[in-house]
Amino acid sequence: MILYTDGGCKPSSGAYGSFRIESDDGTLWEICRWAQFNYPVNTNNQAEYAILFEALLYTQRYKPSKLDIYTDSQLMVKQLKKEYEIKDQSLALWASKVWAEIAYHEEQGTKVTITHVPRTIIVGKLGH
């Protein structure tokens, strides 16, 4: 299974996010869009984490053997891979939630990878 995620936050309209789920051959399964989150999300980085968290919860229903995650948030990828220290407390909280969901997937037998990709790929997959 392939998962593309993108989140953002605008002062005028608030946080938003979307994700796309594909089969390994690129066949589209679902596109989900969030206009609002049910918890405080005040920055682009928080929105990136929030939509990844929601997507990980959502993909549990599929019980995939592998889950390849692609995002244009280099900061989030490097933080989740522990290549960058997480200095912001709110992002550390989000990272712990995401790590817990990744651990859940792995306990279910799913091999999870996360990769940074250029913004153009995300725009092409999510249409924004």
C-alpha cells in the first residue's frame, strides 16, 4: 500500500490536510480530505503530523503487509527517522502519536517506510 499525505495551515481558514491511498501498482483506492481537525492545529508542521496521524489510523482497516508513506515535509520525515532533534514540544507530542501508530502497524505485521518527496509529486497525487 502507498500513502501520500499533505497538511497545511492558513491564518484565514485554519488547518487542513489530505491523503491518498493507492495499491502497490498505483491504482487509486481513496482520497480523503480534512477541512478541519478535531484538535488544535496551528502551524503547517502540526498539520503535516496531524494528517499523517489520521491517515495511519485510517489505513489500519486495510491491514497492509507494507505501507510506503510519501510526504513533502522534509522536517517531519527527518524528525520521525530521528535524524533531526524535535525541539518544539507540540511537534514532539505529534511525533509520539505517529510513532505509536507506526508501532501498531508494525505489531500487525506491516512494514512501514516514510520518504520525503518533492512537492510536485504530492501536488500531482493530491491535486492541490
